Amino acid sequence: MTQVLHFYSWIVISLLILITGAIGYFYQKKFNIKTNYYLFIIAAVLTLGEFLHFVAIDYVWIEYIQIAGILLASLLTLKLYKAMTGAM
């Protein structure tokens, strides 16, 4: 049961990353400012490394992949925030 909840939470996190990417896509189309919205897809896929738990033996590397996805999403969100608000 806990594995299902853990898996579900990573799916929700990936969906939130994709929604943030959709906001970046909208902002780029509306205001013609480059936001690199397509990189949010890579971050969401890396975050969904949870799928690898069913076939992998070494879980440590899967956790590293998920951390890389979260860090990439965080950096992209910060870049999008700066682009949208004009923050330095």
C-alpha cells in the first residue's frame, strides 16, 4: 500500500512540473520571451524514475535520477519566475 501511495505522489509531482511547463509555454507564446518550456518535459520524465523501481535492482541510482529531475525542475521554475517578474 505504501508503494502505491509513494508512486502516486511522484505522478502528482510530475504533473505539477508539466503544468509549470505549460505556463512557461503560454508565457513564451504570449510575450515572446524564451522560457525553455520543453525542458520541463525532461524534468518530469526524470522525476518519474519511479517506474524504474519495478525493474531495477539498485534503488540508489533511481533516487539520484529523481533528485536530478527535481533539481532541474527547480532551476527551470526559478528561471521562469525571473523571466515573468523581471527579477534580478
